[in-house]
Amino acid sequence: MDYEGIFAGAVAALQAERRYRTFAEIERDTQRFPRATWHSPQGPREIVIWCSNDYLGMGCHDTVVEAMCATARAAGAGAGGTRNISGNSHAIVELERELADLHGKEAGLVFTSGYVSNETGIATLARLIPDCVVLSDALNHNSMIEGVRRAGRDKAIFRHNDLVHLEELLRAAGDRPKLVVFESVYSMDGDVAPIADICDLAEKYGAMTYLDEVHAVGMYGPRGAGIAERDGVMHRVDVIEGTLGKAFGVVGGYLTGKRAVMDAVRSYAPGFIFTTALPPAIASAATASVRHLKASSAERERQQAQVAKVKRAFEAAGLPQLITDTHIVPVMVGDAEACKAASDMLLADHGIYIQPINYPTVPRGTERLRITPGPFHDDALVAHLAQALADVWTRLGLDFVPQAEAAE
């Protein structure tokens, strides 16, 4: 059996479909973010990152970096084991208290990534609820889809943000226990869930709610707790999941909720029990970031101002942006090969780094460049981005939006 040939063939199939992913070798610099060094085939070159999920640049914040360094010097580089054996550090316990406070919940539970917190969190919750039916939004992240699949429970998929369809499915589930899983900000289209309305339906039909705030924590609400805080409905959501790897600028995922619920997940979730804990230095850095963004709205305000400027610049240039109410700015291409070509041209010719978003992350025919302006993208960088995109669109023969339509 030619095992190597099997894997080479699988990669070749992706290349033939123009879906093969290539990674640029990037070196970030805390003093220059979002500028970075691209180690290109021709040698090092300065570029500007426009697709980072470090939405507020907190991964380069002096307070966060120093918290990590100080704890690493004091406690070492690693965690020492799983939480159950020797990795239950003071730093990680302190972080969980900070996260519980952020979301107004009784307890928090930290995982090694947002993917793991979703996958093992949803699966564990649903398995522990007898005869549970899981109702999942059609555009939920892969980590949530895998969590639902691993739960092994009956499931029903409701059309994206469709309250009528969700109610039909809740009604059809009858008196069975129900878990509704959904996101606040959907990362590819940048739209927002009607959280209050979903909570209304969950309460009406006796369902438990699970909300992924991954792309919203740090970004929205008076203390950066997310869309649920901004909308005044945080107390109505049973479990809130988030990440430390986006707006908080570090790495890791977490759940918050009632103490009994968190204790049950802690006691039963394989993705928690059988993996090495986050190192204390990582936990300390995350705590510093959460605390800073609880007290400071300056980063959020500056970021929102620059997002608005980017959207206006794209509108003036006639670029086919998907209109959103959030910090995510998708520019639609609609073809995998053209999307990759646009990304390559932006990097090589303009020093702009934006990775292409192709299938399976988005459906075929909706390929796009996903742009995430931050507080450190100044006005000159915004103007350069719009000009560069217009140049690439012209050279590739991609469609612009007619000026009258762009102004609507």
C-alpha cells in the first residue's frame, strides 16, 4: 500500500481545486504592530497585517507582555501537567475568577483553546442532559459543529438567525430537554445574533442557552464582555463561551456559567481532563489583558472609528464589501483562484497581508478577503489599503460596485 501516495493525492486534490493553503512566514514586532516582517523568498520585507484576530493589538500591549514575562521568570515556562495532576496554578485560578466576573457568572473554566472549549464544552453538556435535543445555528463555527456531533444526541439545525424556524424546531422537540447553541458575532459575514429574541424563545420552550462570544469578547459592551453585555442580556444566557486568543491577544478558551454547570464540565469533559493546562505565564498575560479591557474603552473606541473609516473608503472606491455592523469587513471575490491571486498580489506588490478565505470556511462562490481593522491602523494605512485593493481589483478584472449602489 502506497500510504505516502494517499496523502500526496489528497494534497494534490486541494491544489487542483485552488484550495491549497499557503502560509506566509510573519514576524510580529510589539513596537510596530500592525506592521511586521515578512520572511519572503527574496528576503525580509516590511508588511502591514490587515487580517489579524488580535483585534485590539493587546498581544503587543506592554502590560500584557510584562505580565507574561514576569510570571515566566517566577513560575517557569510550562504548566507542569494537567489541571487534575499538577497544572492547577494560582495564575489559572485567578484568570477563571476574572472571566466569571467579566460575564457576571458564578464560575469560569479555562481550556487550551477556544476550539477545545466549544467542542468539549458542548459535547459534555449535551451528554449530561438526559434525552437532550441540540438546536444549532446553521452558520455555527466548526468547533461548535464538532461539539454537537460528538455529543451523540439528536440535533436540529435552524436557518441562520431565523427565529421562526428556531421556534418551529423548539416546538417540535416538545417536552424534551433542549440546548440552543449559537454565536454572537459570526466571523465570516460579520453579522450579529438576535440574542434577546433567542433567549425569549429558549425561556418559552424550556431550553438551555449556550452562546459563543469568541469574536465579541473584549470588543463590545462597557467592560468588553461582548454583545450580550452590550445588549443587556448577559444574565439571561446560561453558558457563555469565549476566547483569550483574539481581542485579549493571548491564547486559550473558556466557559462561564453557574457553578454547578462548570463543575460538571470540569469533572466530565475529556478536552479538559486529559490535556496539559495553560502555562501560568499565559494565564497571567490573559488576566492582565482582561483587566485592562474591563477598565479601558479607549482601544474599542479607536478600533470602531478606524473600522468606520475603512468601510467609507471601500464604499468610495466601489469595492464589493459585505455590509456589517461589526468590526469584520468582508470584501467579496466569489472565486477561489481569484481570491488567492488577490491575496498574493496585495502581499507582493503592496506589502499588505490579507489571507484568502475559501471553501470549506465559506461556501463555494462566496470566497472573500476578510479584513479586520484595528486601533493601530492609522488613516494613512487605511488610504493605502483602499488604493491597493482598487489596483488589484482592476488588474484582476474583478467586479466593482457601481457608485450609485455603493452610496445606498
